[in-house]
Amino acid sequence: MRLKYNRMTFRLRTFVALAAVVVISFGELKSQDSNFDHVEPAFWWVGMKNTELQILFYNHDSDLSGVEVSLTYPGVSLLKKIKIENPHYVFLKLQISSTAKAGSLPIKFKSSKRSFTYTYELKNKSTAANRIQGFNSSDVVYLIMPDRFANGDQTNDTLPGFYEGTHREKPFGRHGGDLKGLSDHLNYIKELGVTAIWLNPILENNQRSSSYHGYAITDLYKVDARFGSNEDYVKLIEKAHQSGIKIIQDMVMNHIGSENWLVKDSPEKDWIHQFPKYTSSNYHGGLISDTHRSKYDSVIMLNGWFDKTMQDVNQTNSLFADYLIQNSIWWIEYAGIDGIRMDTYPYPDKYFMARWAKTLTDEYPKFGLVGEVWLNSISQVAYWQKGAKNFDGYQSFLPSVTDFPFCFSVPKALNEASGWDSGLSRLYDLISQDFQYANANNNLTFLDNHDMTRFFLSVGKDLDKFKMGVTFLLTTRGIPQIYYGTEALMDGDGNVHPQVRLDFPGGWPGDTADYFNGKNLSKDQQEATGFMKKILNWRKSKPVIHQGKLVHFIPQDNIYVYFRTLGQETVMVVMNGNATEKSLSTERFAELIKGKTKAKNVLIEATLQNLEVLTLPAKTALILELE
């Protein structure tokens, strides 16, 4: 999803003492829960590297501006109470030292009318070994839009208090997919051969219409009840981890939904960027690294709204900045997720985003982060990756970026006629520019996603071209990502989003086709699924593909050859982009073949006894393990 960029005046702090924010409501009520409409985060942990906690307390019906706050707890001190312009809020800054123990922290509130104690829970951090694992080039990521994958619990389709219920007949409506549906089909995902799942946002999107996609969040601490509960989410993650599958959570820092409670009664007016009249972003993320950009364009890019229902967040407000960073940490520690895919990365304030990435990776060094950088040129995308040598000294601390130039290049290379810089030469040129990235092997590579035309349609529904593209994706450098249904040749035009977000057949009772069980699939669909299972499960155990050096040769006659090498292992990939069979002499590849005389053809499990000349079927990619 494309996003806008916020103001660049917020300076990166090299050392970040993160403040956790808690919101508490203060009404004339009796029970702890009823004292506050929101306390965020609802609890925290001892033993965090960042020892400051910011807690936000909110009560829509009470004036908290004059309330006095105190606490007594070993290892915890109240640094300050922050009074803000909206009297319904009070923010506390706490210091939780390394000596603090888990337990119930009593926070005393006193006003002219009454006093009460709020018990805030401090927990021990989890020590489980299979949580917060990160992701890397040994993984293949399977992207799922939860509302469109499988409906495992029809009782949560339509719920009181939510504007939208389930209407499968409406392309922009909710269709009922949920966490139970995902959990029920984890075995399918495992057998397919992928190792990680990226879920489009699962947090509450209680908008009046068309928010099935999840990017107009209305509560940053709550799973949308039409998907399930927070507890259901944790159970799904634990089950996935037991199956050897990682979970990547989709987050948004650029905007929140217009129905978000923080919009309805904002703590401060500047939490949301405002204009005299509705102003959308210009969506030109490339201007952030443009040395000739105008101030006018920069303001519109960074502060303009992504959509009328997606209001632009001001990350230069220090309270909101801490709130957002802390929210990410809360989900990591609470749910045990393995990574975050951050939506529309160039649109928020870039110094805030650098602080966000550094804070998370300082706290969890193995944790995986990838930012959506939907830009056309390699240099513009490379600007955002950790370690980039940028002209302005900007350091993002973001390990992985989405490789849109890769995505744009593959269909062109497979569809166009061969030439100096066209056909498969386009792939050679793409990879030859990896020097611009700090670490191209950390790029998230893909052929399509939830916002784009399906790859099968992009290559003219040509199964041979489809297989070539998938082979390239899974054997070249990077962290491959596959969109759900690719394995069964789902198609659709990205200019109409619902067409690329169709329900996964078999995920709903009564579906005629059932992709999960291979029921009523066409011959081509069966062939594509079998092909992808073969290559995906082979890739799992191949460090030579995950980490091996890549050496490629200039394409000749629209034949592209590259090698992956690691130690004594060598894999040779040969792509024939021609519509006719070709013979290929391997003489010019001698430096990589190094006297090896035979190879295993991975996809058909046959052995080639002679490597001097290879016979290449039309529009085919070979994966050869040299022996």
C-alpha cells in the first residue's frame, strides 16, 4: 500500500530511552476497568533494555488535568506526569530499573472529588526459544489477506458494535476470513514449502465501509474481533511456530483510520496533520531523496492524507512518537511475532522511522523488519536500507526493503523481445546494479502482491513464463515473497483491487473448487501447484541458495545463466527466454563449472551425464546441482 511521508524535522536520537504510554479513564466509577476507557499499553514487562515507560490514561467523561499521581514500587519511579491540552488524558513517564520485579504496580490517582488506586501489571519477558526469530534469505514469505483466505468461524462474521458485517457478494465488503481459518490451514501452508507468513493488518478496522484490507486501523492494541481476539492471534502464532512457520505482522505508522478513537478525541490537535481543506498526499515518495525537491511538494508528500478515511499521523509529536514505537514493542513481546512489514515506509517522518527501526532492533537484535518502499528506481529504494551511504548522511536502520524494481523487471523480461537491454538482459541489468544496495540479499523480492496485478496475468497467463519467473524469484538473491493463490494461478488486474484480493477457493463452506485439498483444479493449476511445491521444498534445505555467492553471465541469444556457490556446492540456473528449443555450449562458464561433468536436474530429478552442451526446451528454466 502506498503511503505518504511526514515532516523531516524530527532528529534521530542515537540512544533512545523509550517512553511507554498508558491511557486511563477517570470517571466516577467503582471497578478498575471502569475507571478508564483506555489504558495503553495495558501492561508492560520488566527487564527491557529501554527502561522508560510512557503510560496513557484516558476517560472520555472526566477532567484529568488536575489529578495528582503517585506510586511506590521497588525499582520503579514516576519521572513525571504530563499535562496536555485535552483534559480527558493524562500521560505518565515511568522509570523501570533493572532491579524491578514482575508484579502488580499500584498507581494512586487523587482529585478534589475522590482517590483510587489503579493496579498496573508488570510481567516477565518470555524466554521461549521459538519466539521473535526474525526472517532472512533462508525464508520464503507467504502473503495472506486474512479477510480473503478462509472463514473458520462464522460466528464472528457480523458482530454488534461494528459498522460492517460479512457480505461476500460485495467486492469491497468484508468476506469473513479470520484467524481460525488461517489456523485450520497451516498444514497446507507448511506442505507448500513456505517458511513465513506475512498477514495484511489484523488490527481493528471498524470503519464505515471498505476496510476489509486492514490499513485504516481504529485500535492499535486490539485485533479486529471479526478476525478473532488478541488471544486467538497469540494461539495462531504459537501453532505456526510449532509448525516451523514464522509470522510477520503488517503495521502502519503513516496514518490511522478516521474512526480511530485517537482521532475522535485526540490528545492534542497536532497528533493528526490538518489542512484548511482535505489535502491528499502527492504520493511521490521519491522526493525524499531528491536534492532538488521543493518545500511545497515535501509538505504535501509528508503531511497530506493517504485517503479521506486514513488520516495522516504526526510522528514529530514526541508523545505520539513514543506511543507508536511502544505499540510495536508491545506486539513483539506480547505475541512473539518474528517480524514487521511496515506499510508505506517513505511517507512518515524519516527520522522518526529511523528511531523506530533502531529502537526495535536494539531491543530484539534478531527481529526482522522490512519497509514497503514503492519506488521505481534502484537508487531510490536503496536509500532506505540500513548501511546505505547516502548523500545527506541519513541512516535508516531498516534491514530490508521491498524490491519493487525487481518486481517490475521480471514480467517485462519475460514478455518483451530480446535485445541489448530487453528480454532476459533486463534481469542481468537488474542484478548488476546490486552495488547500490547495502545488502541486496536482504531485499524482499516478489512478483506481485495485494496491490498489484497478479503475476500470472502479467505474463499473459503463459504457464511456461510463469514457471520461469517463479524459478528466478526462488533461486536468485533476496528474501522471496509469494502472494496467496499464486500457486494455483489466481489472476486479476491490479487497477481494481478486489480483483487481486479474491477469496481463496476452499476457504468457505460450499466453495466449488477447493485449493486446500486440490479439488476441481484445472490441469494447469495442478501443474503449477506441484511445480511450486517441488521448488519451494527443495529451497528450504539449500544454504547455497540462501547465502551463496551469485555470479552471472551476460545473456546471449536471450539465454541467461547464473550460478550460486557456497563451499563445495554449486547450483547452475539456465533460463531460455526463446519460443524455441536451444542448444547451449557451457565452455564460457568453465570458471564456475570447474571440471564437474554431471548435474542433477532438480525439477525433474534426472541426472545430466554431460555438461558440455545443454539442451534447453523453449521458455524453460533449469536448476542444476553440479556434481
